[in-house]
Amino acid sequence: MKNYFQAIQQGQMEGLEKLYESYYQRLCRFAHCYLHQAEVAEDVVSEIFLQLWEKRHTLIVPEKVETYLFAATRNKCLNYLRDHQKTEDFSQVQLSLTLPSPEKGYIHKEQLERAQAYINTFPGQQKKIFILSRVEGFTYKEIAQILNLSEKTVEHHMGQALKKMARFHVARSLEIKD
């Protein structure tokens, strides 16, 4: 991914296109956690890529491209919320999860929808951390950098979320046996 940044620095549009293809959807889902409006989230993420291109001559290649992009997205979202005086309400977060196999699609889709609905009941910060860890695959250290939190705070929120998910799975298994 660093190569894409270097290509952008050199004015190669292909670098920007590859970076966009690799991260656009994930960044939009992340932005949606803050903004709750898909179109606004897409605009914010598109603006990040536009700014990368506009500032390509002064662009510094970050050590961790993924962390940089998610932090930039978070900052843009917070700026948008500040500028539009919105309050955070994370009840409408939608996860984009893929199904493991088409033949098991119906059962898995129903299970995913129930799990998604349950995750939507998590408090805002806990939900963001859970999504970044379990859906997006970030480490606790990376999540701490993205959300500007301590690693201990991330660990605490994940511990709470995992306990809730364990209770959810136990409840689901008891429901199935009845």
C-alpha cells in the first residue's frame, strides 16, 4: 500500500485508483458509524481521496497506510459533525458481512442479521471498537490510534463486547434447542 502512496506522490493516477479500490468500501462503512447517512459517508470518504490527490506533491507516505486512512476518515467525520452540529447516534450502524457459502446462505443470513441487530445495541464506542476489530480486522493498537484512545480502553471495550457476544451465542443456542 505504501507503493500506492508513492505512486500518488509521483502524480500517477493509477496509485490513487488502486488505493481507492482497496479501501473505499471499508472507509465508507466506518464513516457511516459516525454519520449514519450513507451518502454523506461516501462524500466524506471521496473527499479524503480527492485531498490525497490535490496534496500529492506535499504528501508524506505514512508508516501504516491503513491506520492513516481510517484516522483521516475519523477526523473528517468529526469535523463534519462539528460543522453540522450533529450528535452521535449509532443505532443505525449497518455492517457489511459476507456469507460463508451460498448453499447455507439463508441460515447464515438470518444468524448474521440477528447478530448485527444485537451488535447495534452496543454503546457507541464499544460498537465502533468491535466493528474495527472483528469486521475490519484491526489490532487493538491500531484501533487505539484510529480512535485516539489508549490500548487499555480498547481492551476494556472489546472485553465487554466479547462477553455480550458470548451471552448472545449461549442464548441463541438455548433458543435453537427448544
